[in-house]
Amino acid sequence: MILFSARHLFSMLILLSITNLAAVATLLPQDEVDALKEIAKMLGKSDWDFDVDPCGVEGGWGDNKNNDATTNAVTCKNFTDAHKNTISHVISIILQKQSLAGTLPPRLFRLPFLERFDVSLNYLNGTIPKEWGSSTNAVHLSVVGNRLTGPIPKELGNISTLRHLYVESNWLSGPLPPELGNLSKLTMLFLASNNFTGELPQTFVNLRELGNLRLGDNQFTGKIPDFIQNFTNLQTLIIQGSGLQGPIPSGIALLEQLTDLRISDLDGPESRVPQLNSTNIKTLILRSCNLMGELPGYLANMTNLKILDLSFNKLSGKIPNSYSSLENVEYMYLTGNQLTGAVPDWIQVKVKNVDLSYNKFTAGSECHEGSVNLFASSEVENTTSYSATSGLVSCLRSQRCAKSRYNLFINCGGSKAEVRGTAYEDDSQEATPSSFFRSDYWAYSSTSYFADNNPAVSYKVKNTSTLSMNNAQLYMEARRSAISLTYYGFCLMDGPYTVTLHFAEIMFTGKKSYKSLGRRAFNIYIQGKLVWKDFDIEIEAGGVGKEVMKNFTANVTKGTLEIRFYWAGKGTTVTPDRGAYGPLISAISVYPGFDPPASRASISAGTVAGILAAIVFVVFLILVILWWRGCLGRKDKMAQDLKGLALQIGLFTLRQIKAATNNFDTANKIGEGGFGSVYKGFLSDGTTIAVKQLSSKSQQGNNEFLTEIGMISALQHPHLVKLYGCCIEGNQLLLVYEYMENNSLARALFGPEELQLKLDWWTRHKICVGIARGLAYLHEESRLKIVHRDIKATNVLLDEDLNPKISDFGLAKLDEEDKTHISTKIAGTYGYMAPEYAMHGYLTDKADIYSFGVVALEVVNGRSNTSSQRTEECFNLLDWAHFLKEGENLIELVDPRLGSHFNKEEALALIKVALMCTNATPALRPPMSSVVSMLEGKVAVPVLDSAGTIMTQERIEAMRKHFRGDEHQAVGENISKSMSIEGPWTGTALSASGNDLYPVLRDTDSWHKRE
């Protein structure tokens, strides 16, 4: 019995040992575990449990290992080594839709068996690592829908095994590397929705295995290359809004495997519809390609067609009867051509959705018959003598106007709403892919089908978040379209009108996730004229969920007004979801630019006399009361000056301001400057405000107070701080601004250490672009050409989403275009002032450009331009930048706190642009519009000249230690030297005006209480 037990125990031990060995055999090599830890750290993936087997289904490693059905999985495969041992290796990493906010891991080669790496739809920033070129077994690489910048590294051309490369919907830029032509096994290449430039490399002729090529929404140049005829395996070709020019190469006829062909928005000479020999095509879109001539007869043989879109070309003639063979076509768009003859009867019977609007067919009686949109499908017949209907399209010619209209208000996509006494009409009816709707005095025509969106989509959009803007009821819903949306007003009186278009981006989120990375762009036409190309709601509004109103002038001559929105292939199409692109409009307001005629109702002369007598008596009584109370004896110069400005701004009472700030409670004080105190407050409607109070001992004075009101009230831009209004009562002078949640750029970068923000490179670059956009508006785009005179980090405020807004216009000057410069008393901030202005008072917009260059360098470096050590030595960031330029080591200027997490190409470009802006010669500084283009990668940055900077080695080392950081010195040590408060100038970075809106105030309770 004892012997049996011993033998049994021995057997169990052997079995347990074998089991443990088998378990160990399924574990990854330690090198690959370490590689996964490095990848997790770089990506920001925090839920992988390294205490369990990464090849298993527990611990966040993915319970579904099917690569085609999972969004979160690490997959392994067992291999047998030379010693016949079974070893697991990672072959696939899929991490989709997780909003990971890190950077791409460079050393994927540490996983030598990795075939698939997919981090689509996240929030990753930085660049594509060149080290990926060492991944010898990679088959599938996907980074779709992130924030990646910079070029595609040429080293990717070394991955001979690569079959799928997806980089769509990022911020990648630069020319495509010719080395990609080495990827002879490549079958999928998605390059759409980036900022690529240049011509397609000739080496791409070697990509003969390509089956799917997407080039849309880029800035390529040159013609569509003839070598695409070599892609004989191509099934999908998408070239929409790519920048490439036509005509479409005739060699496209050789692509007989095509099932999906989409080419749109080509510039170039006129051409005929190209011959296509593939009978497998299901989707054929040749929109706005400058095509002319008749519809080709061979299309009748494409019986597999489901989508046919030849809209917005110059096609003429009749629709061939042979097209009746296209029984499978579900969507046929021939909009915006010159087609003639009668509309064939078979179209209404066999095709579900047809749009024939804007052609020259034989006039019909209806604008919409069945599923066919016939709006403006025939030429206008001026059969009426009534001016308000003489320009009506044929299908509306029976319209009778009860009266002449001189305004129009539509709540697009929403129900009837009343805003400030104005009734906006209902527009809540559901549209179809080819729809027309008519109200009493307006109509809309929609040509729209989201080709990549399989489920049925609504052409109305509802907001799902809380909107904080005024008149939010106009922005809760909106109407959208995938191609073209036209609003048509009629029965209008002839004359000039102001057309106000209301927009808000309510389909994207403002959170740091892939759902915030969508980009929408479309064109706006008024009365057939392009008034805005590639309009981006989010950029113009300064964020998502924010309203922006754009005003345009229109001249009505035949009683009709046409407003059209058109998608020209720009913007993302896959983020946040497929189908989130195309025009989006919230409301339309049309106001007369003339005095409307008086109402026909008359009032008797006696009644008028009685009313006037009553008014005179009431006014006299009020004046007597005011005189008796002593209110008319005081000469209020400020009130007189304010009245003289005739400003259309909000006027607040002192009681309202006291209620908002809790009677100027010190707990609400958020700043103290030369102008006075700044308080945080809340209006009765919940709006958060910043109240700027002029102190009785202010250095700024009434003139600058009035200047600031006058300037800001005349300016509206997403990168300029918004002025809500002012208050002037007694000796109180108050300005009411929008509240900026993140204070100033100065505090974020080099304020007290506990108040600084960790700004990543993407945010820093966005801030610089935003400042540049704001200045471009001031200098070149606004009705008033304005020189700010005091651009500095403390005058750039950051909102909740870290969007920059220029503030403090107390020193601004109008730039009269017929004068070469303005001679003025010097005022501004030392360290930011251009030399010609500081020394001679010579002021042009070039002074602001110089200041921008200084701010841009501060953003890159994270330190103030001028700051003193404990010794008497003063270091200048601009001098350090010039020295590094001479040594061709500009990258050393980048804030060391960023580590390696920044885009080197973007950083170098930004530094070079900043040095151009700070050129000692004003004429050599680029205009701000050019600065914007260079920072966005649309224009190449010129090569910098050599200026020669001489420094001692001792000073070089001291500056290097200072600007590269010293662990024993707080970054905000000398912040008080660059953020002026009251008192005379005592340092090189102090403001001569001392009027910062949000000066840094470390001891303010409000900041310590902020979340």
C-alpha cells in the first residue's frame, strides 16, 4: 500500500512537471514581452496585464483573435525551433478605436514575426518612425485616423513583404518617397486625407499588384500619370479632390478589373468621357472633371452599375435610350450639365434615385416627379412681368407671390424657432438621395448619396452634446449633403442683400479621441459665384459645438436668391464615422441692404400729431427729472466718446456685473495688471465671463479703453478674443470678455511651475497656426486693417480646447493702406518689439510679424525670449536660435520636456518660419497669410540665409544650459520679468503698456480652486 502510494505520488509529480513545461512552452520569449511593454508605454496602452500570458484571452490581450472581427487583440502563433521546441511569437497587434494618445513605437523589429500592426482610429501623434523599415515580416501596417504628421519615411520602401499600407486621415505631408515604388507586393495603398504634395513618383509604375489605390483629399500637383494603366489588377481607384489635374488618361481603359472608380474635381482642359472596358464596375463617379460631349453609349453595357455620377460637367445631348438596360442602377446623378431633350420615361420606372437638376431638358411642370429631382432641369423662361418671379426656374413659373419679400429666415434641418423676435421657418422634413422641397417662399434641392455608408443615413443631423452658444436652438439640428445642397429663395424684392450663414460642427466631438479628428470642408456659392473655397466649420468657429456666422453680400435682380453648398472631395470621409463629410448648414438669415417700402396701412395726420406730442412730453418730463437729480450737470467725456463710436456691442449695467462677480469678490479675481483687476463671473444665463476693470490709477487711460472697445467690436474671428460688451457707470469702466479656461499662453509655457500646462507638440503647433491665422485676419482679411502692436505670450489666451485667441487691443492701430507706415509713440513690450519700431517708431504690420516670430520661438523652446539669471547676464532666445542656425543644429532649440515626442520636420519648419519673421529687415518678413501656408505645409519654407553670429564658448555653454533646461532652476523662476504688472519698466521683457488681460497672479485663490 505504501509502495503504491509512493508510485502514485511520483507519477503525479512527473505529470505536473510535464504540464508546467507545456505551459511554459506556450509563453512568449522574454524579448518579445519586453517589446510589448515598450509598445504599451509608447502608445499609452495601460490595460495590458503582463502577469498573464499575452497570447491568451485574459488580461486585456483580446478575447477574439479573429483579425477581421476584432478591434483589440494581440495574436500569437506557435513555431518550432531548430531543437523542435514549440515557441510562441506575436504575429498581430490590433488596437482600433481606443483613442490611444501616445506615439508610434519605433522598434517594431523587436517582434521579428510581427505581420500585422493596426492602430487605426486612435489619437496618436508624432511621426511614422523610419525604424519601421527594419520590420522584415510586416504584411499589414495601418495608422488610419490619427494625428500623425511629417512625411512618409523612405525606409518603408525596404519592407519587401508589405502588402497593405494604410495612412489615410492624418496630417502627413511632403512628397511621396520614390522608395515606395520598391513595394512590389503592395496590393492596398490608402493615402487619402493628408497633406501630400508634389507629383506621384515615377517609380510607382512598379506597383503592378495594386488592387486598391486611394489618393483623394491631398495637394498633389501635375497630371494624373499615364502609368496608372500598368495597374491592371486595380479594382478600386479613388482620386477625389486630390490636387491632380486632368484629363483622365486614356490608358484607364486597360484597367479591366475595376469595380469602383471615383475621380472628381479635376482642373485641366476639357475632355470627353474616357473609354472604360471593365464591365464589372458597380460605382462610377466622374464628377466635376471638365467632361464635355455626349453621354457615351458604352455605359449601357455596364449592367452591374449601381451608382452612376457624371454630375457637374459640361455634357450635352440627350440621355440615350439604350441606358434603359441599366436596371441595377440605384443612384443616377447627371446634375449640373447641359443635357437636352425630353426626360426618358424609363428613368422613373427603373431607377430608384435620379437627379437631373440644373440641365436644359424640355420644360416640365413639376420640380420633382416620383424619385426624380427635376429642379432647374430646364432653362428659365421669363414669361412673367413681375420682377419677383421673372427669374424663377421653369418648374416654379406658375408660382404666384402674394407679396414681395425682403427677408428670409430658415432653421436648416430643424423645426420652427423664434430668435430675438425673428421667426425661423421649419425645415425638418427628411430628405432623400435626390430630393426637392418647396415652402411658400423658398425651396431646397439636395443631390446626396454617401457612397461608403452602407446603412441608410439621415440628411438631418442632431446635436447630442450641450451647446453653450446664444441662440442654441438654431444649432441643435442641421441639414447636410454628400454632394450638393442648394437653397433657393424667391418672391424677393430686387436689390442688395446681406446673407448670413449659420454654422456649427455638431457631428465631431471636442474630446481627445479619434471622434474629434474629422475634418469637414466644402465650397460655398451665392448667386452662382464661389465665395468660399474649402470652408471648414471647426477652424472658422475655433472648435466643435461652437457657432460661427459668415456674412456675404448678394444682389437680387430677378426676384431669386440661390445659395449652394458643394463637396469638392476635401476633408476626411472615415472619421469619426463613414459618411461624416460634406456640407453642413444650421440656419440661413437674409436681410435687405435697402430700406424696405413702408407698410400700405396709413395713419391719420391727427393720430401722428398726437403720438408726437406725447413723445415730446415724456422726453421733457424725463429731462426735468434727470436735471433735478443732478445727472445732467456732469460732463461724462467717456460716455460722449462711447456714443461717438456708434458701436453695436452689448451694454451691461453695473448691477449685472456685480451680480456676475459676486460684487467683485476677491475670490473671483483672476488677474491684476496695469489696466486694473480681472474677475471671473457668471451671467444670469450661465455664460462664464471675464470682467476687465479700469483702475483709477491706471496707466492705460480712457483712450486705450475706447480703442479696445472700438477695435474688438469691429472684429469677429475664432482666433480673436470675443468682446461681449462694456459697462460705463459713474467712475466704473468695465469690459466684458468671453472667459478663457486655460488663461494665457505665457502661463501655460513658462508660468509658475504648478500652473504650467503640459503642451504636446501637436498642441503647440496648433497654437502657432491659430495665432498666425488671427494675425492674417487682422492684417489682410478684415475690413479694418489693424496692427496689434503688442503680440506676446501673455496676450494670447487659450480656451478650453487650447485654441489660441489674441487679446488686448488697447494699443492697436489702424493700418491705412495708402500709407507706407504709421509714425506713432512707441508702446508695446520689450523683447517682442521689432527693432525699427523700438528705435524709430516706424510701425507697419511687419512689427506684428516680428512679435509673432518671437512668440513662435517661445512655443518651440518653452522659455521666455528674455530672462535673467541670478547674475547680471541676460540671455536672449532669438540670439540662441541664430547661433544654432549657424551650426545647423536648430533642432536643439526644441523644449527638452518634449523628449522625442515631436515632429522634427514640423519643428524645423516652425523655427525657420520664426527666424524669417524676426528678420532685421522688415521687407524680408513674410506676410502672415504666407506664414499660415508654410506652417500648414501648403508652401515650402525657403532656405534661410546666413547671418553669422559670434559668441564666446563660455556664453554658448551658459545659453545651452539655460535654454536646454537646468534641473535646479524652475522654469517659471523669472516669469514676473516677462509679465508686467503696475509700475515702471525694470526688465527687458516688461510691457510698456502693462495691460495684459490675464496677467499671471500666483496667489489668486481662483487658480488654486480650478479643476
